Amino acid sequence: MTPPYIIEEMITAKAIADRTETLCSTVTAEFCGTEKLVVVGLLRGSFVFIADLVRKLDLPIEVDFLEASSYGDGMNSSREVRILKDLRNAIEGCDVLVVEDIVDTGHTLKHVTGLLRSRQPARLKSIALLDKPSRREVDFCADWIGFEIPDEFVVGYGIDFAQRNRNLPFIGKVRFTDATGKTLNN
Ligand code: IMP
Ligand code: MG
């Protein structure tokens, strides 16, 4: 059971759409001329972002998914990254774009990009909608970031708190409340 909380809007749906459009132009230019770009979504948090991204990429793409787990149902990273579901297809010699919701401690994307690089893709790039650089524990930088955010726990646009709130169209901060509805964290 999660304690009571409210959600405060942090990044509007419009701001996300505008930023996604810009990112897609950059990615399209980067992979211009590719025979095929394999867009790899990290389940489950990236499912909304990847859906919006691929519809704005003017490239021949394939979509695949990988599920890595470093978070339980709570708010803290376990740091040990496990692959729960691997890619369906081999990526050797392919151009690959890994799509993540948030880079937090950095353990997940560092592990996943290391694993995929060992499979010898032609090019491997990573994109994350959100980045919390102040939380980083390992040396990792995604190639493209939608928004840099402070150390806040966020939900929406595919991102959950204990599996809830993925369906919000915007990104919001989680604010815990007491029984009267007064917020406890600022
Ligand atoms: P990292 O390995 O610490 O970088 O963790 C990245 C993963 O943690 C992300 O893919 C998210 O699933 C999850 N995560 C990190 N920060 C948040 C947050 O603020 N809200 C919800 N999930 C988060
Ligand atoms: Mg995730």
C-alpha cells in the first residue's frame, strides 16, 4: 500500500510533444540513410514515449523491447540490473536506438547499453525522456535527453509509482500528504 499522495504537474503534455518533435528531427538527421533503425524500448516505462517517438521518425524502423529491472515497486533503485525480457531479434550490424523513460542512478542504461554493445551493432545510441543528473551513481550519459529534472519522484506519460499513474498525459511530481490532505514533502 502506498501512502496518500497528490500529483503536481511538472511538464505539460504540450511541452513533451514539442520536445519530442525536436528530438525526432535530431535522431532522423543522425540516422539519415540507415537501412534500418532498430528502436529498442525499455519496458515498461518507455512505452508511451516510444509510441510518440516512432511516429515522428522519418526512417525505416523496426521496434523491439527489452525489460530490465532495477526498481521493485518502491522508490529506490536496487542497483542490480536484471534482464527480465530480452530482445526478440539479433542486432549485430544494425543501427540501434535505445529508448528509456528516466536516467536516475544510471545503472539501468549503463548495463543495458553495455550488453547491447557487446552484440556488435553498427551504431548504438540512447535517448531518455528525463534525466536526473544529481542522482547519478555511475558514469553514464544518454546521447539525447528530453528534459533535465531535479531530484523529484515523478509519474505520468508511461512512468509509474507502484505501477500507478502511467496513463497521465503529463509528467507530475509525487507529493505525499497526511490524512487531512496537507503535503508532507515540498
Ligand atoms: P536507474 O537505473 O537508477 O537509472 O533507474 C532507472 C529506472 O528507474 C527508470 O527506468 C525508471 O523506471 C525508474 N525511475 C527512476 N526515477 C523514477 C521516478 O522518479 N519515477 C518513477 N520511476 C523512476
Ligand atoms: Mg524504467
